[in-house]
Amino acid sequence: MSFEVNSKAFSQEPRAGQCLRTFLRELGHFGVKKGCDAGDCGACTVLLDGEPVHSCLIPAFRAEGRAVITIEGLGGDDGTHPMQQAFLDAQGFQCGFCTAGMILTCASLNQAQRTDLGVALKGNICRCTGYRSIEDAILGKTNVEASVEAGAAFGRSLPAPAGPDIVRGKTRYTFDTAIDGLLHIKLLRSPHAHARILTIDRSDALRVAGVHAVLTHEDAPSVLMSTARHEKDWMDPEDTRILDDVVRFIGQRVAAVVAETEAAAEEACRRLKVSYEILPALSDPEQAMDPGAPIIHPDRTIANRVADAQRNLVAETHGEFGDVAAALATSSVTYEATFHSHRVQHAALETHGGLAWLDDAGVLNVRTSTQVPFLTRRALSDIFQLPVDKVRVFCERVGGGFGGKQEMFVEDILALAALRTGRPVKLELTREEQFIATSTRHPMRVHIKAGADADGKLTALQLDVLSNTGAYGNHAGPVMFHALAESISVYNCPNKRVDGFAVYTNTVPAGAFRGYGLPQALIAVEAAIDELARQLGISPYAMRRRNIIKPGDPMLSPPPSDYHDVLYGSYGLDQCLDLVERAMQADGPQPNLSPEWLIGDGIALTMIDTVPPAGHIADATIALNDDGGFDLTVGTAEFGNGTSTVHLQIAATTLATTVGRIRLRQSDTAHGGHDTGAYGSAGTFVAGKATHAAAMQLATELRAAAAGVWLCDVDTCVLDGDAVVSGVRRMPYTELAKLARERGQPFAGTGNSTGTPRSVGFNVQGFRVAVNKGTGELRILRSVHAADAGVVANPMQCRGQVEGGVAQALGAALYEEMVIDANGRVVNPKFRDYHLPSFADVPRTEVHFAETSDTIGPLGAKSMSESPYNPVAAALGNAIADATGIRFTAPPFKPDRLFPALHEKFGS
């Protein structure tokens, strides 16, 4: 057979049944990505005789005699295709995992197809951007500032340093490498929601050719742990083992097969014979605490950080300020309702997975898709009783995270297999495994009571939250506590009460997810604010202005917190409300809709602490090189959050140079130092402060060295591009590097940030919607978002974070929903049955930034990665209520969910 790939002929034979995607990757074309293996996401798009196809659906033999173009060959030999350049100019990517397939599809569009991008791009999913920047690329818009003068990088729209490699398919994600002698891991998973494993017969599995090992609970350390990763271990319960003799949800690991090929490992999994004792299972969180309910973790105690295992309670909290009941009894208006938030998948296009091997020095190396390499190293060291310096965990670029990769779902089994076999091993989860066996957003029931006086001042706020953490308690407590915190501490109210319960059920575990509990609570809190305003005849904006906290006000939610380090580093909530109100009132296109369409406006606001409590640590180092440039080393990971760009901007501004003179190394425990991880909105606020401190120290050293040579006052020395300057004298950095070599001591700066004190960020979202009272169809006519991010480090990039957050939250609010049947089985574990937002689904969001400067964050900046997600569902719910007069209390707001109530009110 003969093939032509990127204009080069070869005759390698594909395996029987092999798809074109895996065939091309085995040839080294790593730009062809795996996102779904079902033709749903487009990450594997290639051009076949000039037409875009999903290569995971094409048998490799069908490419015989045809021309295949991958992203690496689109621009010819070391060239750049105009569409690749357009994506660079518009920065039409964030994590970049979908970008190769997206560019190839866009490059193939004719003029007619460009007139309807919703149809043209329906086969390519982007989870990060919100699609506006992708449209900009197709339209030829430039969003980047190509060059910025020395020392002026911060606050400018500089491009991502990885951009050129991303658009050419050269950026290496977790599996974009070839390793000799690689073995493959496949996992046998439980078909039962709750069962005890009695026996596992491995004999038939071990007879499969190429199988090296079958690992069960008998082969794994029995150490209890949590898959959740935090700086402080006490935040999460110890209730999980690598492999357990009790399975607690459908999809839990039962055994791991290690073999020469994935096919052999899969066949061996099919041949394993497992005998189970079926145990009673729970799927309803309301029943989990009932007397006599099945106990999911009967042996766990307070010592394991489980609040009350006999009631299936992982965590609970209760507290009250003032007297809520008395305040409600005397309020002029009150509101009470119960809201339900559903289970949502992160759907990062790069699934969990990794590679592990032992090097010649006996170091366990784990290359993985993670947001927390340093915390994962610590966990592996503890579990396997290895010295920390004998474990290395690193990631290159990560294909999306959204909190889901703040977990350890694969690294432990990779380490076990590598240590047992002595061979390099690979585990890459399928899309179905991602749905049934990793984590989701916490489903919550939120009951709210609220009251106000005749002037619209809040008198009482009460929240009762029931959070379903699933079979294991990863993140259960912190998510519940967070849901009950900023959601009501953003409002001044003399009487507040919270009751929170996080319970086990025999369902797929919930975990960290963008917003971390706030979106689930906000839909209730912000609805209550609107409903009280409606009863009083006050506008939603005025109601919020009368009640929001202002600088000097305490930020309080009961029970009293042990952490008192949250400060008003800057305050822009008032500006955000003004910006959204003005934008929503401004003239815009008038919808041409028939009378059956009902139009309404809605807003919601949110506050978020910029860092988790109890410490979040980051170290950074920066050193002068012989060529006069700099090496910057940070621990935080890049997964589309933009921290790589911002760290370079911070360092370049502090050193009065340009970003092109700084080389970045990141997210590798072998580089030294420590970094808690890229989560909790800490990438800029915490790790960025460490970078700033390191650059400041180096700047001081360089100025002092030059002053020492010139015998002048150090205060007369300033940094200027590529040299230290004092009057007419100029000492290039190359001379200082030579001086350092002669002294035998390099010029370097180190920085550290501990994540305290913390600041607060604010966001306000506004929607105008139209609801068809006859069908339940919903259209978004206007989307406006205002954010207080302090000094915006990179306006283009931050705008993209807001747009992406709004788009992802709209998916959850409108149609994304993991459906679990009465037996605890996920019934829609693939993209085809789980509606991710595509280009046609996402409205353009108008983004505004408040003008503030944070006194705590680096160069006045604070976080803006997860917070734009938080108010979206709440604002949409308020807009729908304004349009219809009906308060819908359970997203997603699908037409079939809206229709019954609309039909009851308006008729047919």
C-alpha cells in the first residue's frame, strides 16, 4: 500500500482495522489529536484530498493513493499557511488542543461556507475560547500587539509564547512523544454500583499474548488517600485506594492489565473473571442520610476526615449570625424556594492520562495531564514510600483542565504499573471513561429563605445545601463550604444562617469544577434578590446596590471562618454593575420576533476569593544567561489559562526588557522549588507574585553589580532593555553575564508567594433573552459581562477567559447534563449524547473591565479564570423569569423543561 502524507510518499502498512488517526500518530504526526474517538469533536481533523475529515472515523486503508494533509504539513516545509497566521494574529486558541483540527477545517472553507460558520464548524468543538476569537481568525482580525517596547509588557495584549508551535502542530501535549518499549494499561471497571470483590481469576487474561501483568487490590498499596489535591491534606477525606476490594460506583477500577498493545490489554480485561457480592446501593442524596440507608464507607471515621460515615456524611457545616427566623417573621417581603443544580462534565478535550517510567538513576518519572504536578509527586511519594527526590512529575502543555485535573485519577496506577514491570507504561482514558470514572460538578439541592424591609435592605439570608459528592469525597467539604461562603458574604445582611451537608452516593464521584460550588448556590441567591426586588417594585440593579458589600464592610458568612486574610485589594463591584446596566440599556439591534416570543432581562453578580484558604505556595527563579537573556522557572501549569504569557509579561516589565528575551520553564518538579498548582484562580495572583519577587531581586542584583563596577551610587543605575544604564554609561547584560562567570556565581533571583493575604474579584453578567411561550425555545439576544480583575495583565487574553467561562457556563445552563439512571449508571457517556456548546450555540458576549488596581496582586492584577463562569446560570434564570413571569428552579433550561410551565400559563 502507498500513502502520501504532507506531500511525502511512504508505503507503511496499517494494521487491520486501524483508523487513520492512530496510523498518522504512529508515523509521528502528533498534531492529529484524540478528543473523542467517535467523530464528535474534530480534534483529529485532517485534509483528505483537500476535504476535512475526522480521521478517527476513517479506516487507514482508505487513505491509500490519496493525499493526506495534517497540521504539520499545512504550511509546507517550515512554512506558515495563511490560516495558521490568522489564528496567531487573532489568538484563536487557549489550551490549543482543538486548534490543529479547527485550523484545517477553517482553511478548507470556501466563501459560501464562511457565510454560515455555525454549520461550517459544527464538527469542531472548542471547550476554551467561546469561539469569538476563532471567528476573528476566519475574518482576518488581529487581536495581538506584535511588539511592545522594553519594560511595557504588562497590561498589553501580547501573544501566547507557545502560539507559533500550537498553530503548526509542534506543541507537545501529554502523549505527543514516542518511547521505546512502551507498555499499555487498560482498566477493568465495575459493572455494579456497590459490590464486594470476592475473587479475581487472572489465568485466562495472563494467557493473552503480550500481557505482562494483571494488577488487582492484592498488588497495590492499601494506603487510604484522596484523589483531590490540595496544599493541605486535611481538606479532603481519606476514603480511596488505588485498587479496592469494594467498588462503590459503576466505572470504578477493578483491575489493571499491562500489555504490549492496547488490543492485548483490552482482550485480557475481557477474560478476567470477577466474582462479586452485590451490596445495596444509593443513588438519591436525599435518602443517603435516612436511618437505615445503606452505608457506603462503614469503616471511615473522623480520623479519615469523614464527618459521619454512619449517615453517609462526608462533611457538614452549620452556623448563624443574628436571628434569621425572627427577621423573616418581621420582614416586609420574603422569598423561599428550592433549587436543584445538575451533574456536569468538565469535557476537557485532552482526557486524563499519562506515561510513567524508571530512569537510569531509579527515578520514577510521570509525564501527565495535570494541573498539580508538585502535589501529585508528594502523593506518589507517600503512597509508594519513595523519597521525594526519586519521583518526578511533569506536564508539558495540558489540553484543558477546568478543575478536573486537580485530581489524581491516573498517576497512581501508572506508578504502580511502572514499578511492578520496570517498563515504561501508558494509560490514556477514553472519552467514555472520562465520563464514567473521573469526576463531575457537584449536583446540589439549595433551599433559600430571604427577607427584606420596605426600603429594599436585606433582613435575612438562609441557605440549606445538600451536595451529592458521589462515591468518594474528593473536594466534598471545600466545595460545600465555598458554595455557602462568597455567595452570601457579598451581601450586607444582619441575619444569616447556613446548613450544609455533603453526602456519599453510589454514583460517579464529584470533584473540583470551575467555580467550585458557587454557581450552584448563586442560582438560588441571585433569584432571591430578584424576587424580593420584584415584590418591592425596585429594579434588580438598585436592589443589589443597596445591599452589596463595600470597602470597609465585613465579608461574612456563618459559621465564623478560621481565616481572616481576605482583604479588599481592590473594589470594582459598583463599576461592574454600572457597566452592565449601561450596556444592557444601550441601543442595539432590535429582534424581529413574532408575538409568541417573550423578552426579558436578567443579571447576577458574584464575588470570589482569589486564592483558596490555608495556603497556596509558589516558588519562582529567574537567572541571567550568557547571551544576555533570562531563564524563568515557575511551577504552575499552562492549560489555556494564559499564565505562561502573564509570567513573561511580569518578568519583562520588572526587568525593563522584552518578553522575547525571557525563556520560560514550567510545571516540572525536576526544576526544583514548589508550586501548589494551577487551580483556585492562583496562576497569576500567587505564582505571578513569586515571579515578580524573583525578577525584583534579580533587578536589584544587576543594578548593584553595575554600580560596583562603575563605583557609582546604585540609585543612579536603571535597567534598560538589554543593559544597565547610569547616565551615559551602559553595561550590556552580556558583560554582566561574563562578570558572573568570572566570579563563579550567576546573577539570579528567587521569589516565593504563600497565597496570603487574599483579595477578592467581582463579576456581573447580564442577559436579554427571548422565550417562545408556545414551544419553550430560548434565544439569547444579548450577553454582557463586566469583571473586576484589577490591572488586566493581558486584555486580549483576559477577555478570552471571560468569553470562554461564559460559553462553558451557558452549556451547563442550557443543555449539558450527565444523566444517571436509577441504578447509578451514566447513560450518556459520550459527546454525541452530551451537548457541548458548538460555534452556533454561543452568543457573542460583550466584555467590560472595571478600572481598579489591586494592592495585593502582582503589578495590581488579580484572578480572572474561573469567576466569569459563576453568575451565568443565575443571570439566565433571572432573565427567563423576567420574560415569562415563571421562576424555573432547575437548569438546564431546555425547551422541554420550560414548555410544561409555559403551556400551563399561556395555553397552546
